[in-house]
Amino acid sequence: MAGVGRKSRALRVHTFPARCVWCGENPAGAARFSVLTGGTRANKISKQCRPERRHILFRPRRSCCAARAGSTVTSHLLPTYARVNLAFERGEGAWLIATNGDRYLDFTSGVAVNALGHAHPRLVAALTEQAQKVWHVSNLYQIPEAERVAQRLCDASFADVVFFCNSGAEAMECAIKMARKFQSASGHPERYRIITFEGAFHGRTLATLAAGGQKKYLDGFGPVVEGFDQVPFGDLAATKRAVTDETAAILIEPIMGEGGVLVVEPAFLRALRELCDQRGLLLLFDEVQTGMGRTGELFAYQRVGVEPDIMALAKALGGGFPVGACLASSEAAKGMTAGTHGSTFGGNPLAMSAANAVLDVMLEPGFLDRVRQTALRFKQRLAEIKDRHPSVIAEVRGEGLLIGVRAVVPASELVDALRAEKMIAVSAGDNVVRLLPPLIVSDEEIAEGVARLDRACAQLGRARRTPRQEEAVR
């Protein structure tokens, strides 16, 4: 019988001072308004004030909302991102297609995530097949797909064991806990501090923010997590001075991606390895951005032959599907026994199918050779652009297809100019624009990217010239 078991809710009329639900202000020309309660009716945003949809963003129509919320507000998403007013509906390799049909050359790759480009057939097939079987079972049970990814990662690296999670920050949290637990299991529970480097970025959890030590990310979140000592980037003497009886490990990115694509000198990494061995410390590498082929090797540490004890991976590991991993030697991981760490979703069958598909492609003979060759040609062309536009580009840096262009103009202006040329890039520290094409990018797409960068630089160069300089050029 309809309505059986449901409480009857009578409709009642209430009259209130007129007030906009969106902004809380009284709309002009309306002293009071009435609403119905008790049924399915709900309070509504006043018609005059209702935000007008503009692609991604909402722009409030009324000044009362604009004054309270600013010129633009972002629908119901927490406004923690300065989003560009642009959305994409599909991708093909190195290209993204916007909702209005425009094609953009993607030299961001989801910030070094989409290493195999968009809609790679091997990834699509693997995820489609697994999606028809089982997605998630929890880590209460054996997960054969996870066992296979772990074995392949260990076979290709220094590691003996792997912990799977969902992001780079989670992988770093595992690395930090593991380093501290190692010292405790070794009879030194007082050793818990980790030396890190100024300008680094290791994630946005409270611990990883503390590891990075950047004030702009830490302000307002209360006491900083204890146990991290920052020293100047590349300063070996300062690093040695920072080691105390409480030091557990040293943490570094082989290439500081968010910090401005700063490549760590091989000699410095070798010196850190030697220091750790001498003082009984662990060496931790954050390869969240550099790992999985981005530098032309599967892992960036393999370029210089300096092995870490623990390494964090994420981003490209799932080719776009959320996957993180913490790799370690069996000795470094000896304290991580049952119950010391966990992840609800980490290593689920669907995520592992994506990671296995990525490894299928990246471990094929010749794949990484091609990445290195492509990167070499790309950097050669970028050097020509730098020479052609010295008023816009100051330096080209990086390894493999993790390339940074240090700009003379504000980096944001170069990013905007590139987007106007239907090419997307992403900024970093030190006024750098990162160019992160997918690893499967073709020579023709590299040439197209260079041409678009050339046009963007020319436009910025013209804008910076005085009228007299412009006349001289003509």
C-alpha cells in the first residue's frame, strides 16, 4: 500500500525576512518572502541572485554575492584550486579535445601522470577486462594482480618489497613511517628525524607538508609535524652538519619537479649515499614525478647508479588511474610487520590491472630508448627557441621528458600564451614552465609543440617591446 510505514508530513507556510540563500543578503525590493516546509519543497536561491553557469565556473549575477564571494566562485567544489575556465571531454594520445571541440596539444600529461597519453588501447583494454571481473576485495585477501605488479617492480629496481596505496602523498607517508620504524626495529627509537631540502615538495598531508617545509603550504594548519630538518638544496656541508643522534634518514627528489625542475648533481647523490652508509641512515628517494620512464630510465636513480633504501612512486604508475607505491629493500622494511600500516583501496585489482598494463608497455624492448631519443631532439629544438627569444626564455633544464623552461617573463604569462596556441603546460617554482609530454609523443607532435612555443614566445616578445623597439624590428 502506498505510503505505508512513512510519516505524514504536513505542509506549513512560513514567512521570513527576504534573504538570498546563496549569499545571505536581502534582495532589493523584497521585504519578506514565504516558503513551504514539511514536504519536498526546499528553500531556493533568489532568481535574481542565482549564479549563471559559465563552463566550469559560476559567476554570481548580483553584486551582493560578488562582494561576499569574490568575482567568481566554483560551484559546490571546495575552492582549493585556481581552475582555468576550460574543460575536456576526451583525449587521444597527446591530444585533448575540449567541450567546445577545440584540440589542445597536451604537454602537461595531467602533471606527469598520463605517461602513455590519453585512451591508450592497452590501458583501455586492461581496465575494461578487469572491470568485468572484480574491482575491490580489500587487503584481507590475496590479490594476485598486486603480487604481479610488485614482482615486476622489484625485478626492475633495487627493491625487495612493495606497499601499494593510491597517491604520491600516501607513498611518501609510508616511506617516512618505514624509515622511522627501521630505526626503532634496529634498537634506535630515538632516531626519527629526517633531513630534507629547501624547495622540495613531497605532498599535501600534514607530514609531507612538514617534510617540504614550505611556509606557504604550512600557514594556518597549526603546529608543524615534528621531525624534519631542512637544509639548502645541494649543500653537502649543511647536510652533514644537520645529522645528529636523532637522525633516521635523508629524503630527496632526484629531480626537484615542483621546485623548478632542478636536477640533483650525481656527485651529490653519491655523497648522500656514502653519508647514509657511514652514519647508519636510510636514503629515501621521492620519485613520484620522476619515476616510470619520465627521465628516460624506468627510475631516475638509475641514471646515476645511486640506489636508495626506500623509494616512493605514483603519478605515471597507473597511467592516469590512481596508484601509489612505496618500494624498499627487505632490510629497510624490516620493521613493517602486520598491522603497522595499511590502505583500504591500495593494490585493488582494478588499479593493479592499470599498473600492469603500464609496465607491459614501458618494459617492452626499445620503449625507454625511444623516450631518450625523443627527449634529446626536443631539448635541441628548445635550445633554438631559447636563442631566438632571449627576452622570454632564460634557460632550458631537466632530464628526459621532464623539462623546465625558466622564463624571463612571469611563468604564468607563458603558460597562458601557450594555452592561447592550444597547447597546455604547467608552471613550477623558480619561474619555470614544465613541459611534460606523454612518453609516447611522436616526433611530429614534438615539432608541433615547438612551433606553438615559438609563436607564444613571439607574442610575448612583441608585447614587451617598446614602440620604438617594435618599429626597429619592422
